[in-house]
Amino acid sequence: MNDAAVLKTVAWPEQTKARSVVQGYTASARGELSLTPGQKVMVLDEDSSGWCRGLCLASGSEGWFPLTYIADA
């Protein structure tokens, strides 16, 4: 089983939900996460500026991206 498959089987806290990427985003700085429509991400942290830190379930990559680019799955 690869790392991405393992991430999908983790028992996440109840308040952590998988969300769907609805708009593509290209990371422009170190620590950001590029997104592709249709991917699933777990939001790990949100800040008051509208950005969140998340984990891409397909790749296992982690980083920051705009919250408006995702929706509840």
C-alpha cells in the first residue's frame, strides 16, 4: 500500500472532513499546495485571511491554499 492509500485510511478527527477541489490553483510560493479540480483534500488548519493548510489525499502533499478553491465533498 502506498503512502497516499494509507492517508485515505487514517481515522481523522470528526471535525476534519475531506473536501473537493472545485477550482485549480497553482502554488506560487514555498509552502503552498497546487490544486487540481476533482482532487480531495483534508483541511488541517484555517486562518482568518481565508487560507487553509491541507493535505492532498491523492499525492500526500501538504501546503497552504485559498479556502475558496474547495467545497464540502
